[in-house]
Amino acid sequence: MSTKKLWGGRFTETGAKYVDEFGASIGFDQLLAAEDITGSLAHVKMLKKTGILDAADVDQIVAGLEKLEQQLQKGKLEFSTVNEDIHMNIESLLTEEIGPVAGKLHTARSRNDQVATDFHLYMKHQLPKILDRLHDLENVLVEKASENVETIMPGYTHLQHAQPISYGHYLLAYYQMFKRDMERFEFNMKHTDISPLGAAALAGTTFPIDREYSAKLLGFSDVYHNSLDAVSDRDFVLEFLSNASILMMHLSRFCEEIVSWSSYEFKYLSLSDQFSTGSSIMPQKKNPDMAELIRGKSGRVYGNLMGLLTVMKAIPLAYNKDLQEDKEGAFDTVNTILTSLHVFTGMLATLTVNEERMANATTNDFSNATELADYLANKGIPFREAHAIVGKLVLDGLKKNRPLQDIPLAEYKEISPLIDEDVYHDLDAKVAVERRHSLGGTGFDQIKAELKRANEQLAQYQSLNSDN
């Protein structure tokens, strides 16, 4: 009749070892050990404040939990599959430490609100780390963009040369993407910063608890206002996984271009040896493996998002054992994006830009065709007519292997007597870039204005988070 399970009072049989192992989560949720102790300390202090537990019992429990906390920090706590999860393991260890009074800790709470609280605390601790890594990446992007305001390169659409742009402008496009990522993770904090503690199993409790007090002790800004929602909600995790997937998509796009642009065919970029590897058989190889790995790791993050969405899609209210599957993907995603951001930032900071190669790529590629069409339009020729004229000139140039800037003025005069010597000025790639003064354009003045704005944004973040 006896059982080692803390919940085993109504059971007459124990599960086979393989069943226990299948149902146990301690193999991964031990990552929540610090949060579980923190949540327990807040809970028991609340029980003391409300008079639900005697001060002497609470003081004994607090002392025991603090000792476990110290042992955890030293790596001396050992967890067992017999106790299923981190919550039961901590309670069992506390019982070993202080005796039966440890059983009073679970007054007015359930593992349902306990695990939700632990998970909220975990995400609340991880999100600032992610934001800091993103901030580091943004700093490198802005620094690199500042160094390359006048570095000219082809801009692409459909992977075809489209119009010449500044490499600094290109880098600031990714700055904007990562800035939006930061905003999404910052918003994610709002739904993470809510305390489920006190919702108990699903219906609240008859004990006169003070949920606002325990939330305050844990640093939460609000509490869940529905006990069913409190124990079953994983939206904050789904938001995190969604945000992480978008972030990894941005990193993957960037990596795709780094892989291509560091190839022999492009030679726009050269990666530092620190972020490259060689071949076991081909001595000449320098592979952009870190970029490829980050590009590949986007798949596992997408998979983690789809995994939890699938777990959640048919779960009835309130708590179900399915929710045990909510953590491994989140833990993996936190580790994946933190390490990916760290590696990517280092890789970007140390790569070398081949300015001459980039600029030369705009010389004979007809990417200045729009400049000629705009020139003709400014001379009074309807743009659609100008577009058709330039299209024919490009076709002729392709046949003769002659770029637009090499067409003699006499031939231009045959098209229109309004065309003059100044057309060659407008056809220069650097001039074409510099002249694009429209807000958000690739013109040098616009890039410098955006760099100023970006530096102000980065300084504001640094100022707001300097004390954290």
C-alpha cells in the first residue's frame, strides 16, 4: 500500500519504472530549480503575512529553502526521476532538510500554478538577456554602417542587379529588422510579467491568500485575473517562440547573403578565420560554417513553435499533462537564439568588406538604367516613353557589350536633343546613390540621418537598462 509518491494517498499500485520515466520531466525542468525555490519563498512568506501559517513554521521553511538555494548555486543538489518533476524534487529535498513541516509549504497552491509561475519567472529572466544580445548586434550594425556610408554596391531584386545602393544602407535595413525584433520581445515581457501564483489547481483557493503580495515579492507587475486562464495559459511562451522564429528568419536571411557574398563568385565579403572552417580533404577551402549553422538552426526554432502550437491546439481548460511538453522547445530556443546572436555579432564585427569589388559590380551591370529614365523624364519625356527608350538602349548595350555610360553623346542626341553632357554625371553609380534624398532612401545624407537616429535609440536603450 505504501508509495513514494507525494500524491499517492489514493493509489494502491505504483507505476512500472518505464512508466515513471515516461511521465517524469525532471530531466529537463530541473532548469527551473532556481525559479521554483524563488516562487516557493514568495509563497511561504505570503502564507506568513496572511496568518495562514505560523511564523515559526514559515521561518523554518524559509531557512530550509535558502539552504537548498545555496546548495543549488554550488551544484550540490541531486534530483530523482522518482519525484517526477522539479517541484516534487524540491519539496522532497526540503523535507529531508527540515522534516514534515516542509509539507505545509504546499498549502494554498498546486503544481499547476507552481509550474506556471516558474515558467513565467524563467522567461522573465531570459528575455532581458535576449534583448541585450540584440542590442549588441544593433551596435555592430550601426558601427559597420557608419564605416560604409559611401561603399557602393548593387542592390538586388529577384537576385538581379536592380539599382546601386550604399552598403551602409543595406546594413541599416537589417538594423530596422532587428529593432522590430526587440520591440516584439519587449512586448512579450508584458504578457510574461504576470503572476499565476495563487490560482491553485484551477479554481483558486478557500485560504485567505494575498496574490498581489506574492506577485510583488516575485517582481511581477500584475496577476492573472482568472484562475482557469492562469494555469492553462502559454500564450507568453508562444509569443516568445513566434518572436524567436521571426528573429531567426532575419538572421537566416542575413546569413544567406553572407554565405553568397563571401563566395569566390561574389568576393564582396571575407569572413574572419575565427568564424570559418576548412575542409578535411580540400586544402584551399574556407567555409562560412557559422553562417550556415545559424541559417540551419532557424529550422529547429520554427519546429519548436509548431510543436507548442500543436500541443496547445486541442487542450481543454484547464491544466492537462500535455503542458509538460511546453518547456523543452522553449529552453532549446532560448539557448539557440542567445548563442546564434552571440556568434553572428562576432562574425559581423570581424568580416572584411571588399569595397572595390562591390563598386566594380555596378560598373557594367546596367543598374543605372533607372537613372537614365529619370533623366529623360526630367527633360520632359513622359516616364513610360523614357522607360521604353532606355529598355531598347539596354538591349542594344547587351548585344554590343556596351554599358549606358559608354554610349556616345551623339547617339544620345539622336534620341533627344535635350540630352546633354550632364547625363554622364547622373549615370555614375556613386552619384546615383548619393542623389537619392527621399526619406529612407540610400542617399548619403539620408543614411547619416538614420545613423543619428539609430545611435539615439541605442543610447536610450543603454540608459534605460544601465541599472539592470
